[in-house]
Amino acid sequence: MVVCAVNGFGRIGRLVFRYAWEDPLLDIVHVNDVCSAESAAYLIKYDSVHGTWDKEVEVTEDGSGFTVDGKLVTFSQQPDFKKVDWQGKHVEMVMECTGKFLKVAQLEAYFAECGVKRVVVSAPVKEEGALNVVLGCNHHLLKDELKLVTNASCTTNCLAPVVKVIKENFGIKHGCITTVHDVTGTQTIVDMPNHKKSDLRRARSGMLNLCPTSTGSATAIVEIYPELKGKLNGLAIRVPILNGSLTDCVFEVEKSVTREEVNAALEKASKEGPLKGLLGYETKALVSTDYTNETRSSVIDALSTQVIDGTMVKIYAWYDNEAGYSKRMAELCNIVAAKYIAGVEPTFTYE
């Protein structure tokens, strides 16, 4: 087993913990967050969106941690991860889920000062020295010398498989995307100053408004497919629901196609090759709540595919931006831990 810890126990950190807990290779022994151990234990057990976890979770009497089915997970409350005794707990890999440490220089402290062997980050790090990974698309670039990897972003995980299929089958001249995205913790429930983001619209009530805002997912595709630099961009609309997001993808392709050809290529990719199990293809008339706890990276809404004038392609792709993303991160942790720490074959292979 590979000894692991989670730094940052928010929405993603807790779901990654749940999925990784089921992996016999990953031994999670510690959690660090600014909340209390009591809050951590309560929120890992009960989730308003994803449901009650089927494990017995109890906070320890002294508040130093919590147990999951009787197994102890120690807990600390350090805003500065360098002050956590990772070495004393024999932690080999950290799942970095705070969303705050996104510079290579910051994250290098895990290796230089904390004795950690590998770090997997739950957000893109757009600097040399980190590899942003989307499973099924560029995970073949993983190698032993890359100690710092990321799971990219939730929307990039949704978009990249679609881009892969369209690029490889029809070519992409350029495109734009709009992600219709549920609310996140970077927004406010009621109108009030927002100290997490400088975007003024996120200071307005996330539960009452449609809020246009930014997304880095389209430009981040360049980290996965460098040949598309300058050819893709996009925006987001935050909507007042708690789960279930949708990416509206529009591409100008290099050769004339039909709706049927586009859907056929997407359906084929969902059934075979590296995207099998990651890309879904749905012909039923489903809505956002039907995708709660959907663990695939993206699911094509086949009924909505359009082709305009032969070369403009419009595709809707659903995703559970929490569950799908967290499941991918837990799988990426398995791959990194297996190949580069334990020296065994990973459970998850997308070939």
C-alpha cells in the first residue's frame, strides 16, 4: 500500500477521499484542513448532493482525527502545509485539494521540505515542472521524473475527450465553448463582498442569478493539445443549481460532415479505445439531475448535436463536475502511486 494524505477537505477533497478510500492500493492516513475534525467527519459522511456515505464515520474523543469503519485518520488544521508532520506520518503521496497552491515553487516544498514522493493537484498548474493530465487524452505523458501532476480542471476533463474525437476525426480550425456550470464555493449565497474571486458577478447571489464568468478550460486544452494554441476559447455561465453541468462546444471543422457522422464518431469513441469508460453517449432525453453522481468525464447529449453549413459543429456534453472529476483524480492517484511508488500495475488503464 502507498501511504497517502489529503490537503484541503472541501467539495473535491472529500469526494476524492471517498473514491480513493475504496482503492486497496491507497492508504489514506491523514487529512489537513482549516476546519475542525468534527466538521470534517460530519461532511465526509453526509453530503446534500452526493448522498450519505455507506461508511461509519466517528470523530475521535480528543478531536485529533476521525475513524472510517474503525480505521483512524488523523487530522490537522494548518493553513501552511509545510507545518504538517507529513514525514512523521510516513506520507508518500499527497492529494492537494485546497485550490490555493497552484505555483510550482509553492508545491515543490512538498518534496524539498516535507519528504513527500508525489503530489497530485486538483486544479491545473500552468507552469513548467507540472504535468496537467486528462485521463484518456494525454496520460501517456506521465513519467517517473514528473513528481508533480495535476488532474487539470473539471471542465477540461469534460471538454478534452470531445476535442480529441472531433480533432482526430474531422480536424479543428477553431472553436469556442460555454460551460453552463452549477454554483461552487467561489460564489456567495446572498449578495455580499466575495473575498475568493475578484469577479464582481460572483459577489451576487449564486442561488438567484445566472452569472456570466470566466473559464480557463478552453485555453487549458492547449496544455493537453498544444497544436490548438490560439484556436479555442470560452466562457462560463454559473446557474442556480447544486449539481450537473453542461458544456456547449462549437467547432469549425476542417472537412464537411453531417450530424450523423459526428454522432457516430462520438458513439464509437465511447465504446472502444482510450475513452471507453470516460466518455458517455446518451440518446435519451435526460436533464441535469439525471447526471448526479455520474462518474464519467463527459456524456454526449446526442439529441442536441447540430451541424450548420457542413463545417460548424455544435455538441452538448454533460458532466457531474464534482463526482466525475473526483473519480478521475482518484484514478490518477492510483496510476501515479502504482507506477512510480509501489512499482506495480495500476488498476486503471485507458488504452
